[in-house]
Amino acid sequence: MQNKVNIKIILEDCRGFPWYGDDQCRVHGSFFDSDGKYYSGNAMSGYFAAAGTYEAFRTLAAQVNGVFSVVRMNAGECWLATDLVRSLPLFYCRSGTDWVVSDHADLLMEYLDEAAFNETARLEFRGTGYVTGSETLVKGIQQLQAGEVLRLGEKADHGFYHTYRTAAGMEISYGQLLKQAEAEMEQTFSRMVQSLEGRAAVVPLSGGFDSRLIAVMLKRHRHRKVVCFTYGRKGNEEAAISERVARELGFPWHFVEYNEQLIAEFIRDPEFNAFYPRASNLTSMFFLQEYFAVKYLRDQGTIPGDAVFIPGHSGDFLGGSQFAKHRLPVEQEAVSTLARRILEVKYHFERYNKSERSLMLKRITDHLLQKQVPGQRLLPGRITDQLQQKQVSGLDSATARSWSVHEDWDLKEKLAKFNVNSNATYTFFGYAFRLPYYDRELVNFFRDVPVAVKRGKSLYDDLLVNEYFIPEGVHFDVELQTPDRAYAMARFRGRIKRLLPQWVLALRRRKSDVLFYREITSQLRQDLVDRGGRPAAYGSRYNKMIIDWYLSTLHEKISK
């Protein structure tokens, strides 16, 4: 549609989540408001259409709890918002003096005078598999960020309505805290089950805790239409545990064996070639982990067309897994220290030279400073002081704790654009999804719990094991959940691996590759060779192969 202020809206991705509303307000997804009222279909449009001012629109977006994106036209402006983790992405660009908004980034390239790589974003993508901030891989095409509202008029006006940064934890006894955590979890899953509206729930069941809790809660909340599935190499340990969980809970379970026949010539399949641009959107690495399983289940008619997928990411993040994974300290740190840690632990697919490292550090630092919300400071002192290597003391109620600044970056960048973006597999095949671990009230609760129970995930694991798994008979002697000591051991093994001969590493990689990723990404590698490329040896870094294949393919598209 075209309006008098020259804002063109192109919303055509209706798989899984149709767009509802009219030319003045379009919404897709489903959500609850602050009073607990559930909205789906055209009612969602009515909710946001009630906002007569941008400030009112921002307030409504901040009160929404669910999966959504909204495009609202009012008084010659276009207002955009998406949920806490941008699960349904939106993109925009300038075309002359016009704005163009779309749910498919590739479509916007035709509105540019010339499509060209954003070289800094490409450098970042090589190391992370996603583009941070509001940029994309193509100059001039922008993305709406997680937990952000945007006003397009004479200029673009950004603002975050949600943050995972916190100034201080709750002061409450552990017993009270555990009871409150259980209450929050029960309310979260009560909302989720209500939002299913009787449709079948499909649970990608791994051997870990997060997806297991989803299956347990579906049983506890008496949702009868449940299908569990697992995939990968035949005989893998994850499959054995997930089958046992499904059997104990009384749910049907399907195993999709990944083998050469299942993935044969997928790279030449028109469906795959329609999938990867949609799943990447010039922003994120596309995932092949569940692609073949969901395609198989659809083709076999195992799941109904209106089924809703409920993946288990990322409950461990709420529990505090970042403390163990990245050794986050409780003490306050300077922004430069935070930036260096993020570079080391998140930009690991690429070996940057000195100048590239400096460029990435500046980029991370800039984004950390930009992700503040009104009324909260990143660290006390002037920004120029923050950029120096100094410890900071004298905290007050408006000062975010350093570890929560790291977590906030992780939520808005890595989790939103890498983990959550994998849900594009479900919508591509026409299915909706739910994200219970990104329920706004649950997120805010775990954001503010005392740091003592986040380190080691003690509260989260205690809640899951003792309140849910043991009573339901799904806690086992051998578990795949990763405790603190396992992260430390993984770091130690990583150092030892550098000393081992290649033939030993090759055997270890094959044994640990339960997802068949070596064979899957080998097709991408061979395609690069067939097109005259000289891809490096990737070892077990299968995501790196996907990253490089996508960048090469996008380069050819842009160069035409």
C-alpha cells in the first residue's frame, strides 16, 4: 500500500503467522496484554490501533506479552515494534525520500539505487553468524531490533522499550524465591496453553532440561494434543533420553533419522533455495539443524497443518548459564572489559587481525552504550571514563550491573538473531510457534533474581528437578544438562584438542556430530568448490561452513 507520506509497506510472509488488520494497522503473532487478556487474529490490530500517539504506541508495545510484530500508520508516520527477541523480524530502507518497510529483507534490495555489502557487517557476520544493532549485510537496509520501537517520518527515531539490565537483585529468602519462581512458571505455561487454542503442540525434545520442562508442563496443564520428536544420527544419546521422557509422560514420540537418503541433493531442491533467503534475511545464519526433520514430519503427515511448535530455547539463559559459560564476575567492570569478553566468546568463528579486532571492539562498545532505556545508566561516570579500563564503585539504583549488561547484549543480539531466528524453519513450513522462556513476566522475574542463584543456575535447576521432573518421573541418573564444572572441563578440553593430531580429532568429530552436520555441510562445501571457490578445512565448525556459503551466495546475488 502507498500513502501520502511516501511510506510503502510490503508484508507478504504469512506462513505460520498471517498478517491481520487494515492499511492503518497490521499485526501478526499472538499475545496477552497487561491485564491478561489474550489477543489473536484481527483483535491484535484493534489493540494497537487504539494508540493515537507514538508515546501511547510505545506503552502498548511494552505491555504486550507474546510473539508479535506490528506496523502502524498514523498522522503521516509509520510506527514499528516487535517482541523482546524480534521473533518475527521487520526491515526498512530509504528509497529516495521514501521509506519502504517489509518482513523480507531481500525484497528491499530492489528499492536501493545499488545493492552493496556493508563491509563492517560482513566482517562481523564472519565471526558471529549474525549482524548486531540495526544494520544488515546490505548497505541502507536496516532491521528492527529486539525489544525496540521505531518511528519513521522525516527521520528514523529508535528506542528500546525493554531491557534485561538490572540494578540490584530481589531481597527475599530462598524458600520464598523458589515459591515465586514456581508461580511465575505456572502462569507462563498457563498462558502458553491458552494461546494454543486447542491446537496440537509439537515439542522438539532433546536430552536437556529446557524442552523437557515444556513437555512436563503440557501434561500438567492437561493439553492433550502433544507430539514429541527427536532427530539426528541413529542411536544418539539425546534420542534415547527424549524417548524415555515422552514415554513416561504418555506422549507420542517420533525419531527422524538423519542419513544420506534424507539429505540427498538438498542443495538443488527448490524448497531449500526458497528457504535459506527467508531464514537469513540479510541478518542471520540460516539453520539446517531442524530443517530436514520438520520437512519430513510435514511430508509424512505426522503433524497437522495448524500445529504449533514449542522449542526449548533458552531457559538455561534465564537460569544464569552465561555465568558459567563465560565466567562472568559479580564485580562491576568497565565497558571496555565487557566488550573484550563479548568479542572473545561471541565472535569465535573468525580469527581477526589487530585492526579488525579494534573495529569489532568499537562496534560492540557502541552497541552496549546504545542499548540503554530511559532512566537507567550503563555505568556511573562520563562515557569517556567508561571506555577506560577502570573498576567502578558507588552503585546506585539507576546503575545497571555489569553482568546484566552482558546478558542484555546476549539477549538482544546472539539469542535473538542466532537462536530465536532458527524458528524461521517452522514458519517456512507453515507452522506457528510459541516461546515460553521469553514470556515477558518470566523474563523479568529471572532478570531480577539475586545473582547468587544465577551463578550455577541453582534456582532454575532446583525448580525444574525437584518441583517438576522428579514428581513426573523424568529425572534420570545420567543427565546431559551442563553444570558449572562441565563448562570448565569443556574449556580445558578445548586447550588439549589443539595438541592432538588431526586423525584423532577427525574420529572425535564424527562421534560427537549427532546432528549429521558434517554430511549436511559437505554439500555446501562442494557447491562452493563447483563454483570455483576454495573453502578452507572447517573441522567441526559446521556453522562456519554455513556462514561462508551464505556470504558467497549473497555476494553472487548482489554482484549480478
